[in-house]
Amino acid sequence: MRIEDPKLAAGFLELGVQLQHGASLCDLTSLGIGGTTDLLPDLLNLLDAQGIPHKFLGGGSNLLVEDDELPWVVLQLAAPRPDIVLEGNFAHVDAAADLGRTVTYCAKNDLGGMEGLIGVPGTVGGALRMNAGAYGMQIGTYVREVKLYRSAARKIETLRGDQISFEYRHTSFAPDDMMLSVKLELPSKPYPEILKGIRICNEKRRASQPLGQKSAGCIFKNPPGASAGRMIDELGLKSLSVGDARVNDRHANFFVNAGRASAKDMLALISDVRERVRKSFGVILEFEVVVWNA
Ligand code: EPU
């Protein structure tokens, strides 16, 4: 969607908002798939008053966006500097901060716990929203407070950690809540010890996941007690493709954009694989990837 009204564009400018016309979500998501729209930082009231639909974009690393012109404007927070402030065992982190940088910054200051998240692409806000985790840990464990914009109430609120439920790749946040910042409480650990843990996780990830390719991480959540990747692999579906959308041959729960895949290709591949798993294992795989379609 494009903001064409010059008066509205001037109104945004007055509020200090940067308006980008025709930004392509293809360049802003890790899958490298998606149509075009305008990008705006935080301007919700003005948008609501004008009846302009919007969506919130984090790091775009767990997102599959439909092709062509998109019917919304997309809001992305600009990170303040500094985006991480430490106070004893607490880290106050902006939602727009890069997750990997947050893990290493805290580590260098002898704050550990998040070693497993090294190598998970995206922002801290995105990690919070889905309770990102790996190698036996999840970010929710360390959350003490979250500041967020609640679209339903149209106001900024601060929730305590115990008011939020963090489950496997799922949280109690509403789909249209926008994460603003978080207060994490991290255990003290000497940097060399954290670094050792980080290296182990990095190695495991490098050995099992396609890191240099365009993907959205795992496409499906793991069903209780099983691995979606292993099930897809057992069906011999590695390298199955629709156009340039392909089941990865290193990890079968990663579907990569091997060239110029469209969202249509990727969605067709996803439903084909899902159907084959349902037929063979009687399991309906749940999406981990977030799909934006109109
Ligand atoms: N496996 C196969 N073939 C495959 C993939 C996996 O046989 O193509 C087997 C592995 O050999 C292993 C088992 O399945 O025995 C589990 O594999 P892995 O350790 O890679 O874990 P996963 O369950 O597939 C989960 C998360 C990953 C996370 C890793 C490490 C989900 C959906 N996936 O993968 O998270 O990095 O554990 O903790 O929860 C993500 O969420 O996007 C993601 C990549």
C-alpha cells in the first residue's frame, strides 16, 4: 500500500516519521520473498484515524509474505542508540535490537543464559513474540518486564514477566501487539565460559542447518515428542521443490528460496509436505513461520 495523499505524507513528516515508498519486503525478510508497501515507524494513531491498515515487522526472519502489492503499510521500529543498557543482572533491551548482538553484548559483560540463541536471526522483539529458543533454552525464561503497544487498547503498557505465558514457540501476546522493549534478568557467568557454550551451539547449528541460504528457519513447529524435520526427511522429501522453493537437503524443516521463489511456490511446497506428513504419520504439522497474506 502506498501513502499517496500529500497532506498525510506531510503529517507524517511533522511527526518525524521516515516514509519509504515502494520498499520491497523481498529485501527485508530472510526468505527474500514478498511484495511491496510503504515502511513507517511508529504512527499508529494517525494511521488508525485515517483507517489505514498496518502490520508490524520485526527482523523478517520468521516471515513468509505474499507476492505483489500489499494492502497494508508496514511499521518497523528504528533502534535507539544504545539499544542495550545493563544494570547489574538486568539488561534493558530495545525490541529492534539484533538478537545475536544482544547475546554477545551481554556475554561480554559476563551475563549468560542465552547461548542457545546465538545464530538465531532476527530482532529481540521478534524473539519475544514467538518465545524463540534452541538447544534447551528459550528467551521467555529471562523476561522480567515487557513494554508493548497494545493495538486493541491503543496504548502502551508494561507487563511483568509473570503476566505473560511463554510456551514452546508461543506466547500470550495478541497478534497485533507490538513489542517495544524488554527487561531481561540474566545469570552471571564469566565471559570465557559463555563463549564456550556459544561455540558449541554455533557448531551444532552449522552442522545441521543451512545457514548461508535464504530461509525462515523451521517452517513447522515440532509436534509433541517428535521432530518435524526428521519426519519430512524420513519421507524422502529433501530437495522436493515447487519452482525455486525447496526442502533443504541438510535440514528438512528448512524450506529455502533457492533463487526467485514466489510466496505462491513456497505455500504450495508447504501444503504439499504437510499433506504428505498427515497421510503418512497422521500428524497435522502446525506452522512456525508467520504468513502474511491479504
Ligand atoms: N533430523 C533428521 N533429518 C532432518 C532434520 C533433523 O533426521 O532433516 C533429526 C536429527 O538428526 C535429530 C532430530 O531430527 O536427531 C532433531 O533435529 P534437530 O536437533 O535439528 O532439532 P529440530 O527438532 O529439528 C529444533 C528447533 C530448531 C532449533 C533446534 C536446536 C523447532 C521446530 N526446531 O529443531 O529451531 O534450532 O531444535 O535446538 O522447534 C526454528 O525454530 O526455526 C529452529 C530452527
